[in-house]
Amino acid sequence: MVNIFSTSDPKDSRAPPPGFAPHLKSLGLRALGTALGLAALFYSFVYLESTEIVVVQYPWGELKTHVEPGIYPRFLGTVRKYPLSSQFSFSAQPDQGAAADESLRLRFNDGGHATVSGVIRWEMPTDNEHLLALHRKFGSAKAIEQQLIRTTMESASYTTGPLMSSTESSAEKRNLLLQYMQDQAKNGTYMTRTVAIKVIDPISGVEKTANAAEIVMDGGKPLREQGSAITDFGIKLLPISINQVKYDPEIERQIQNRQKAIQDVQIAQANALKAEQEAITAAKQGEALAAKAKWEQEVIKAQKVTEAQQKLEVAQLEAQAAEQYKRKQILEGEGEAQKKQLIMSADGALDKKLEAYVEIQKAYASAIEHYQGNWVPSYVSGGGVQAGSGAQQMIDLLSIKAAKDLGLDMSISGAGNTVKK
């Protein structure tokens, strides 16, 4: 290997110029000084983001906390940053927290088991006392989550399970499961007492007596076995978010069977209500139809009554008209009779009598005209009877009779008169 810095041959063009090596050494010292200066500057100050809290431990042992964003002196001290807020995962979801299943295990009072998966957000305190206590006790955000948040959540889940059965946790006490865990993590575990209850064995399905935990209450508030370490350190827990409760296979089958039974009951109740409603509807429809039919009959009745009333009124009017006509006819008859009576009183009904007399005479004449026999005997003894006078005598006799019957006096030559009987 050729040494380009060799000075054995002064004429070699590759040799450095005189004074180059000391200059290079000076540049190196300057770079080292700059680096040391930057390092000293870096270790002299600390920059704090708005989402962070920092605790600085100075070389002389003092601890200093900073919560507002900005630049603070470090003076070669040890810096530990904490998140102002973070999310702790106890989830079975690989995209929440660690890739491994970190869900919490529950044991219920019927012997069933389940794992609860979810997340909870927590916030660091901002006062100096709690920050220093957390820093001295745990030293990092990871240690706070694993040694404080997780252990508190495990304790809350451990004491929540015995407060209900596995089937209750999936149905009527589902919200209480979340409420009990949240309350105990925040305020401390409950003081409980053991009571005997009847439960259904999740494996055999047979009813059995089991011991269950019951919260001891005082004035409507639960008594606590101990306080919450989280609250003691000033950490604020936000509401828990549960994304899954996974039961053992036996419990899952029991829950499914129970849900199916509940659904069947609900369906039966719904069908009963539907049938009842249909019966009510049918009754109402029947009432409506009956009312409709009744009113239709009332309409027909009203029409018939109206028609009868109209006919009655028409009949009454017709009767009145007939009565008027009768009176008219009677009056006309009485007038005509009175007229005829007056006429007869005036001339004795001479015109009528004459008409009758004429008609009688015509009848006699016609009878005599068509008579083919002899009016008198063929042989007459003695004198006094003239031949051919029999017909005339008959006519005279009949005329006299007709005039007598009609009351006519044919001998009167003056104004018409009648013979009074």
C-alpha cells in the first residue's frame, strides 16, 4: 500500500504540501470540539412536546417536573418523558396493543369462565407530587401500564366475576359487568359477602347450589375492601371500552340455548300479543260492521219512513182532493136537481113529456105499421062499426093513455100546461 503522506521523496507530487498535516489535525480538533459542544448543548436542554410530561434528574440528585411545552435546562441530567395521555390495551385484537392476546380472565359464580377484551384510556397527573411519586415508583410509562394499570384491571375483573353468573353476564347484567369493572378500577374493590344461590350448571345443565358474592352496602353505597392505587397516584381513568367477551365453549352453548329459549318465549309472546290484537281488531271490525249494518238499516228505515210519509201525505192530499171532488159533484148534482126542479116547477117538464109522448107515438106507429093481422073482426053484425076504423081507435086509445100517464092535456091550445093529479 502506498503511503501518500510519505516524505521520503521530496519530488513526489503525491506528497502533501508542507504544513498540511498540522492543518488537518486542527480541523479534526475543531470537529471534535463542535461535536462535544453540540453534545453538551443537547445534554444541557430538553425540548418538551405538548403531548408529553418530563421528569429531569440532575447530577446532584434533584428531581424536576415540567408539564408545559417548551425548552427546559437539563444540565447533563437524566430525562424521563411520560405521555400526557395513553391507551392501555387488554385486548385480544392483534391491532390493539401487543400482537398477543392480552384479554382479562373472568370467573363467574356458576363456575363458568370468560375472557374480556377491550381498551381503557388513562391520563397522567400534572401536579408535581403525583408525578414524582409515579416516577420514583415505576420510572417509565410502560412500567405504569404493566405494573399499575394492568394489575388494577385484573383485580377489578377478578372481583367482578363472582357478582353474577355467566349467563347473567351475557344478558340482564351485561351492563353491570362493565360498570363494576370501571367502578372498582377507579375507586377500589368492593367488600363482599358470600351467599348461597341456585344456578344451572353450565356443563350438566342441572340446577345446583353455588356460592356467590354479594356487595356489602352502606347507605346505598358499596363498601370497599381497599382503595384504588390508580386514584392514589392521581391517574385519571376514562370509560372502559369492551370489544369482546369470549366464553368457554360450554358456557357459549348454554348462553346460545338460553338466548334461543328467550327468543322462543319472545316469539310466543309476540304471537300471543298478535293474536290478541287480531282478536281485538276482529271484534272492533265486527262492531264496525254491525254499526255499519245498523246504520244501513237505519238509512233504509229512514228512506221507508220518508216514502211512507210521502205516500201518506199524497194519500191525504188525494183524499182531500176526492173530498173536494165529492163535494163538487154533490153541489153540482144538487144544483142540477134544483135546476131541473125549478124547470119542472116552471113548465111541468113539458119538453120532456112531449119528447116522451113523441117517442111513444113513434113506437105505436111502428107497431101498427108492422102488424099483419086484422084490427077488427071479419064479420060484424049490426051497424055502427065502420070498416078500417079499428087501427085508428087503437091509436086514439093509446094516445089518450100516454097523455094521461104523462099528465098532458092535449085539449089546451095555449101555453104548455100539465094536468095536475
